[in-house]
Amino acid sequence: MGTVSRSPQTANLMSDLLNTFSLKPLKLKTKQQELLIRVSILCLVYVLAFITRLFSVLRYESMIHEFDPYFNYRTTLFLTQKGFYEFWNWFDSESWYPLGRIIGGTLYPGLMVTAALIYWTLRLLRFAVHIREVCVLTAPFFASNTTIVAYFFGKEIWDSGAGLVAAALIAICPGYISRSVAGSYDNEGVAIFALLLTFYLFVKAVNTGSLAWSLASAFGYFYMVSAWGGYVFIINLIPLYVLVLLITGRYSLRLYVAYNCMYVLGMLLAMQIRFVGFQHVQSGEHMAAMGIFFLMQVLYFLDWVKYMLNDAKLFQAFLRITVTCTAGVGAIALGVGTASGYISPWTGRFYSLLDPTYAKDHIPIIASVSEHQPTAWSSFMFDFHILLFLFPAGLYFCFKRLSDATIFIVMYGLTSMYFAGVMVRLILVATPAMCLISAIAVSATIKNLTLLLRTKHKVTQTGSTKGTSGAKASSRGLLDQSQPFQRNGAIALLLGAFYLLSKYATHCTWVTSEAYSSPSIVLAARGAHGNRVIFDDYREAYYWLRQNTPADAKVMSWWDYGYQITAMGNRTVIVDNNTWNNTHIATVGRAMSSYEDEAYEIMRSLDVDYVLVVFGGVTGYSSDDINKFLWMVRIGGGVFPVIKEPDYLVNGEYRVDKGAAPKMLNCLINLNLTYGAAFSSFCCWCLESVHHHYTKFNSPHQLSWYMCYMWFYVLVQAILLSLRRAGNRIWQAFRFWKRLIAHMFLPLNGEL
């Protein structure tokens, strides 16, 4: 076969291309080249973390997701329009009617202030943006910042390679993306950044003993406290970590400086948040941190006394007296504080983390939230993928090279994984630990394999040797024969590792696109022909509510929809997602589960004008009020014993068909749900005026005409649903006749 000759011009062109993409023309040293590559990778990861969270914006539009983010958006809008002083002293009369809510003293303002500062900065730079766009993109922006913190944290714990891998893993991890996609304007969007930043700064302070890093960790903790109630995890994990270091004999002046500065300054700063106040010195959830603080002072004092005393026996006697007195004084102070009520007991959410069955037995309103349910094993695989298998390997490497930093990440990983198993919402807290520990496993494994590949292949010496030299030559020959197998095995393992990482990237992209980028306010489904069908009933209903009801109307619904009604419907609600008053929510639950005459009196006492319920029975929408009804009964029964769950069950079974319990069939919510089931193919929004509820039908004749009209409409709806499969043209034609018939019969509603 002939050889293909290459022209000099082609060779020169290829050499020019190689020189273009090479770092040699820059004349950089090896360390400078490594730094340039590291910065380039970090920049790519930073951009990747941002753009991978924009699926929802590209697929739908720029909108706020879920329920709680609408309250955050509403308060942020108020902050940018009225200023911080008005925001801090805002009394909201549109929520929790007739009680109202003091906004400044009942929220964590970190998210709102952060978004407002970004908005004001952009406006100062002459960028014409709306505050909604800032709110939509705040979570992706802070997710990108989290990758930078993850890099420095991984570098502090292990090395720069682990930091780069950790940044790449956390950038696309579904466990974090679920709470940081565009539009997810919730506290967790900035809180995970603050959480990881606080941990990194504290570990840095412990490793260096620097007062500056300790101060920085205190300010990081302050930002975390201002952003999310999950700061309780920090204020309990760090004291536990300090206690473990004390038990294992790793006490040092560096640890003393880092913890004391962080605790004292962080506590003083956290007290400036009105919602937190004096909880650091009055709440049982914060007592562990205070106890470790006083223990550190006792140990430092004993260390000083030991240095001053030369007599070992005298020091032992002094030690026994000091320990006994300190333990006694601490126990007495704790007992007196608890008995007098100065130290408040643990909250229900804190108990539910330690005992997963506590909330279901004692506080049903906590157990009713889907985020507070125990985590299924499939959720771990769905959110972590191969990190589940890399996590134990990373723990092995951490235990193999124990240090103050690796002990911290091990404790963070183990505790967060336990809490993630107890409550599905806390997978978010465990995600940074999973990524960091898995990054250690990946970095250490790749480093060991590449070192094996870089070893030079030794050449076996030939010729005759005598005595000892002959034995050495034979042993070298055996080593040389085994090296090719080791190199091939290392290459295979490296290829396998890169393959698994590529599958992880594919899985994360798919999960982000299909599972975590669909806003609950706008739902999507596949039609009969495979086309995407968008259900925008929520926003349309809130728009109708805003346009067709009086401005001072009061709407009663289950607490899930409170924030959305006030934000999009601009109407006053009885309860909302804050759930601060269990009795008020139980009153709404009692009204929903009572007969009409009893519910009417309850609603009149609350000055209710409209009742809003959601029905998804036509299309199988699983998050409607029928599925939530038993929680209304349980929460209402927790305050009003007259409500008993067995009254709504048939042989212990919850049924909603014609075989349901009589009280279930005749309660307010079921009558409202089935009242308009024929009017919507997705969900029914029954906004029925309470004041005219009993004057609608003045005679049996009116009622019979109305029931005939309802059955006729149900028949028309069934025919239309069956004809939809025949084609879009037939469907459009019958929709016209449907609307015509509806307009003919609608006057019967109020004039018969």
C-alpha cells in the first residue's frame, strides 16, 4: 500500500493550530499553567451551573414557581417600592384575616434584601430590569457562586483536584437543582450558599487559627441566619464537631479562637434578626452551642492552671473539684431555666428530626406537608445517582487521612444523610456533603491511577550476572513483567470512572429538564397525539378572582393556596402558608369538613365572602383538595374534638365515590368540589359567594331545573371529551355549541 504524503503547507498549518491551542507561546511556568487551567475550569463550571437551571424559562416563560416563592416575591416587591423601613415595620392585613401578620418580625429577610440589593445595583448601572426577573434568576446566580465555595472548601479539606471535582458535581447535582432552578425564589436558593460558606470559613479558621477567618465565619453565619431557619443545623453541628475534637484529644488554641469568636460574634449578629431575637440564649435548640462555649472556657482555664502549677497531685485535686462544680452549676442552671420557662423546649420540627413518628402523632400540620415525609430510597438514587456509591469510598479516604478538616466533613456527611432520610426536604442539606466527599473519592482515585501510569517502565538488563547482582536483576524482571498489567488495569479503571461521570452528567441533565424545571403553577402533559398540553388554570383563576371580585373580598381556602391568592389574586385570605396559628387553620379545616349549615356559621364568623377549592378528578390531578381532605380533618380534629376521622371513612377506607361515608358526601368541601366538576377538564375553582349561598334556590322547582341543567351539561361534556379523539376540527366545532348552550342556560342560575 502506498503512503499518503503530506504537503509542507499542511504540516505548517497543523503546527500553527497546535501552537495556537498550546500554553507554550505564553511562556508560563508550570504552576502558572495549572492556575490558568484551574481558573478556566472554574469559569466553565460557573457558567454551567447557571445555564443548566434555565430550562423552565426557555420552556415556559420567566415566572415564579411553587407556593412560598410568591410570598417572597410579594415582600421583595414591597421592599423595592417602599424601602427597608416600611418593609421592616409592615403589618399585612391581607393575610390571616382578621388577625393579620407583622411581616418584619415573622420572616427571614436575607433573601428579600439580597434580591433588592441586586436589583438596586443593576438599576444603578442603568440596566432596565424588573424585580421579577431578578427574583427568577437569584437562585441560579447563587448556585453558580456555590460552585466557587465548593472548590475552595474541597481544596481546604483535601486538595485542588478534589475542589474542582466538587464544584463540577454540585453544579449539576439534582439534589441541589431541585431548589435552585430559575423561578424557585425560596430561602434555600441563597441558604445553601450561606451554609457552605459558613462551614468553609469555620474550617479555614480552625486550620489557621486566624482571627480574621473566625470573624468571616461569624458574618457568614449571620447571613445564613438571615436567610433560612436551617441555621439551627449549623449551630448544632459545629458544637458537636468541637466536642468530638475535645474527646479525641485534638484541642488546640486554633480551635479555641475559631469557635469562641464565631459563636460570640455570630450570636450577637443573629440577635439583630427580629424573627430570631434572643433564641440563642433562650431556646433549647441553641443550648448545645452555649454549653460547648462554657466548656471551652473551663478547659482553657484548666490548661492555664496546669501550666501554673508544678504539683501534679494538687492539679488532679483541683481538676476534680472544678469538674464537679462546673457540672453541678450547669445542671442547676439548665433545670432552673427550663422549669421557669426562660429556656423554651424544642420545637415540633426539631423533635420530628430526632423521632420521625413524632409529627404524625402530635403535630399533624407538620406531617401534612409533603416535604416533611420520610425519604424513599428511590429518591436518593434519583437525586444523587453515582454519588451514593462514591460517598462510602470518600469516607474511607477521609478516615485514612484524618485531620481536623476531614473530621468535620465526615460529621457533616453522616449527620446530614441521617436527616435526609428522616425528611425528604433535607436532601438539599446533604447534597454539598455528598458532592465534597464523593469528590475526594474521585480525586484520590484518579490521582493514584495517574501516578501508576506515570511510573517509568524499567528495562530488564541482559547479560550474565554473578551472586547478588543476579538475584536483583531477576526481581527487577518480575516487576517489569507485572507493570503492563497494572498499567492496563489503571487505564481500564480510569475509563470506567470517566464513563460513570459521563452517565452522571446525562442523568443530571435529564432530571433537571424533566422533573425539576416544571413550575407547579403551570402544568404540562402529553395529549393524545403526543403534543404538549399546557394547563394554566391556576393563573387564569387568580386573574379572574382579581378582576371579578370586590377589592375587599375575603377568600377562604386551604392554607396551601394562601400566598398565591394574595400575590396573584390580590385578595385577603383567612390562612396561608405561614402556618403560625394552628387554631386558625383548624377552624378552616372544621369548616371544610362540616355540614353546610355548620360551615356557613363558621364562615360568617370569619367574614368569608368566597370559598376556593381545587378539584382534579377529571384528569387525575393528584394534588387537589380531595387528596388533602383527610389532613383537614386531622388538623381540625386536633383542636376541635367534635371532628373525628372515622366519620369520613368506610370500614377504615377513604372513599370519594358514591360509596363514601355520609358525612364525607355532605361536607362543605365535597359539595363544592362536585358542584362544578363538569365545567373544567382540569380543575374546578368554586368561588361561591357565601352571603348568597342559601338564597340561590327559593323553591324545589328552581332546584329541579338547575339539576336538569347540570345533568345536561355533564352529558355535553362527556360527548365532547369522547369526540376530542376524533380530531381537532370536530372538537373545535363542538366547543362552539357547548358555549352556545351554556350561555342559553346560565341565566337560570339567578333568575328562576
